[in-house]
Amino acid sequence: MDDSLGLALYQEMLRGEKVALLRWDLKTDRMTCDEAMAALFPQAVRYENYSSFLRQWPSLHPNDRKWFLGLLEFLGKPHPEYADGQKEHIIDFRLRDQSGEYRWLHARQIIHFEGTRPYFVTMMIRNTDSEHKKQEELRVKAERDPLTGLYNKGHSREVIGEALAVPDTKKALLVLDMDGFKKVNDNLGHLFGDAVISDMALSLADVFESSDILGRMGGDEFVVLMRDAESCEAITARCERLREELRRSFEYGDGLSLKVSGSIGIALSPEHGTDYDELFARADAALYEAKKRGRDTQVFYSPEIEASQRKVAEDDPSHQQRQSLLERPVEFIFRMLYETGNARTTVKTLLALFAKYFMVQRVVIYQDISGSWDCWFEWRTGGVLPTAEAHSGLALDFINGNYRQEIYGCFSECSDTAAVEGEMGEALQQKGIFAFLHAGIMNGSRRIGCVGFDDCRGPRVWTKKEHEVLKTFADILGTFLMDQMRYDMVRKGYWRLQRILDSLHRKIWVISAENGRVFFMNRRTRQALARRGEEERSCHKIATDSNRPCARCRFSHEGGNCPVARRLRCMAEERGFKPAEIEWSEKAQGLLYIEDVPV
């Protein structure tokens, strides 16, 4: 193939991919291109004085102008490091089309040097608008709450944390929820409740600035970061305006009405902290205080509030139990095992405690039984689907296929199932599983079970402490599962051997060397004696009908000297059996007696 034909084929392929080729001669400042350029650039491009055109490109997005100005600055200087060589330069930018909308383009530029000076640039430009829009959709889906369009819990934590890290600024973190919202859900239905939540989100967007960060933590709980919080008076004014918008009254039934309002807890940065977790905990404490003061109010955090709540919590008998679980999970779990003396009872109790302490609506334990995942225990709140229904089909497939080895152990976790694409994400949402954290119960590198949390209220970020406690519980449960599996294996092996021995045409006894107790008789032996439960009796009672051991009882390698053995031989001969075999079993430490089939 000659060069001209090869070039033509190459250009044809690029046109098919909607890729435009450009060559910019820096000495003449002139640009030449192929015919694909017109499809990518709907507005006329100036070919002469191309550098001046780039500086003033009218359809270029203002935020992307800096990339081209940077390129022009680079081209105007010598670069010894690229002498007589090349440098690749990539730019993603937006152009406004004839409808006034911006679309994305990707430019790959190769700068050629003559000596230390750039002397021409080749460009390959293609339309990447659909790719960028798809990425944007995925980003929004990962960051936004699907009901309200506000940031979800995980992304709220991320962007608020970044904003708090900016030094020398005063900010306010507000945590708020709706008073009386549960009654709305219970009496008017969840669909109506979703409408109330959406209305609450619109009120937040109306009251606060566009630069403020608004997020939904789940349910009717929201978080707001005010970036400009110079005075408590200004914050109070915003809160009062918000509370005024949130006050609602809904009629239902026979003249009944439901009233809802908003309570707000406020923590200031840097006065009350600069770390997200610390600031959120203090705003949450202030919200709790607002609830105590009668709701429909806002409260600023103060150390006195936290001290008062700590005192109340410490007076609560369950507080010490909770702290013991969270701070010393291994000690706590083993102490419960010791005190109850019953592993199953302890496990059930711990499931309920975990659900309460970590505010989840379902806790489950699975074990692997011959490749099939069986729910060993479960605990769930009222109104939550049973595990067998919630974890059926694609939901369980996704949880099982999502296990990864992490710092704390082997986990399958998801902070927001709405971000899971395809049928699996839809299945999890339909089953009411909005977030989950499952820890593998391991036998070496093999997963033999799991213990898991399901959050059925909304997305959440799983904490380090939740990972640690769940992994500890999984490790301890592993010992019980292993013991259970060993027991099942021994039991299955025993019954398999029992069936084999029962099918033999021989009578088989196994007798203890210690006290003459009969360990085992197969089915033919029991039928011949026409008795049941002879394993619980002694050989001398069965053979000689005596309650006392034989005077000359000698279980040894000379088993033939045993009176019972002689009696058994006689019984065999009287019944037409071939001579019996009596053997000493070192492993069983007893006498193995076998009668052959009749002559």
C-alpha cells in the first residue's frame, strides 16, 4: 500500500470516529485542518493569527480559557529540556453550540521543537460530550440523595470536611430534623412523608445561600454548613426563618390534624471544633437539647449541654454496657458468654444490642452449609422484611460478590445502594436495604459465614468502630461455626458408618475395656437379641444375665480367656454360626466381637 492510500484510509477512519486533525504552524501563526473540523466547531474558526483567536475565542467556556492561555504561554518560551523533540499536551474544554449549550471536547496536542523553540503543533480533537455527561450522571448519583437532590450522607461528610479545613474562616454546622415526622409517616403514609421531606429540602435551599453546603443524613435529618458565620445573630435569623417555613399542619381522618416543625442544633467552627466528626457530634448534642426544650427551636452548643447529657447517660444502667462493648468488645463478648453459659442465647442477645447501639434495623449471621448460605440467626425491627425475603436473589448475590479484604478484615460494604448500578442496585433498594456492612467469618482464607448490619432507613458511612466490633464478633463466631461444622461432620460420618455396619451380614459388637459397657451393636445384633438400648448395658449382663462383672474378667490380647467371650462363642455355635472372631482393638481400647453369617 502506497503512502497516499494509507493516509487516505487513516483519515477516513478518523472521520468515522468524528475526530478532527489540525496543524498549527507557529512561525506563520496559521492553522490548517481537515473537513471534520466543521462538525466539531459549529462556529467559524479563524485560521490566520490563530494565537489571537485562541485568546478571544467567543464560544469557549470562560472557565476553560485558562487552559489555552497556559498553552500559549508555554509556546512563547524556549524549552531546552525538549530540544529537537516533542511534548504531548492534553486539554478538555467546552464550546457553546448554536443552541447556547456547552459541549465537551478533548484535544490531544503534540508540540514539535526545532532546537529549543516550538515550531509547529499537531492536534487531534474529538467530541467527548456524551462521555462527560455520563460521568456527570454517575457523579451526581454517587453524591446526591435521590429524593431531595441534596448531598447524601457520605458526600456531605466529605465536602464539609474539606470546607472546614480552610483556615481563618468562621463557619456554622447545623443539624436539624422535623418534629412529628414519624406521625406523618404512620398516619398519612410513606409517599406523603417523602413529599414532606422534599418540601423540607426546598425550604433549606430557599433559606440558605448557594455557597452553603446542604445534605440529607437520612430520614428527616439534614445537615447544613454555613460558610459565612460571622455572627450568632445572623445564624439565629436564618434558623428562625427556616423554622417558620417548616411549620405545617396536615388534616386527616375525622377532623384530626398533625403538626410538624423543625428543631436545630448548631456548632461553631473553630470555637467548637474544626473536625467534621467532632463538630457534628456537638451540633447533634445541641439538637438533642432543642428537643428537650420543647422542639421548634434552635440551640447553640455549649460544654454545659454536653456535660449534662453525659451525666444523664452515665446514670443510665445501659451506658456502662454500651461503653464496654464499644471500648473492649472481646472482653465484653466473652464475659456475656461466661455469664449466660449458653452460646446461642448470647448470640441472640448480642444481635439485639448491636442493632440498638449502631442504629441498624437488621443484624444477621450466615453460615456456609455445603456451598449454600443459610441464615443461622437474625434480628430485625418491626416493619423490616424478614432476612429470607430481603436477602433473596440478586440482593444476596451482590452482598456475597462484594467482599473485599480491608485493613480490619474481609468485608462486604456499601454506604449507599442507590449508587449501585443495574438490576442489583434496584433489587437492594426494593428490598429496603439502603446501606450494609457484613464481616466475613473466616477459616483461613475461606469464608465459612458472615455477620452483617443492614441499614433500612437510608445511606450511611460505616465507621472504624463499627468495622472493629463487627470483625471481633465475626472472629469469635468463627470458633462456634467451626465447632458446629466439625460436629456436623462427625455426626454425618457416624450415621454414614452406622448405615454401612447395619448393612453387613455379620453381628458386630464393640465392648469397653474399662467396665465392659457395650459401645456399639449393629442392627443384626440388636435383632438377634430382640432388645433395644443394649449399648447402655454391660457385656456380662447381656451375655450371662449377671449384674456383676465376671470374676475372671480379662480384656487383653488373649480375649479368648474372657468368660463372656467363651459364652459368646457358645451362643454363636448353638445358633448355627461359624466360629466367631474376637479381636482386641487398640484404638477403641476395647473388645471387638464379630459373628459370621450362619453356616
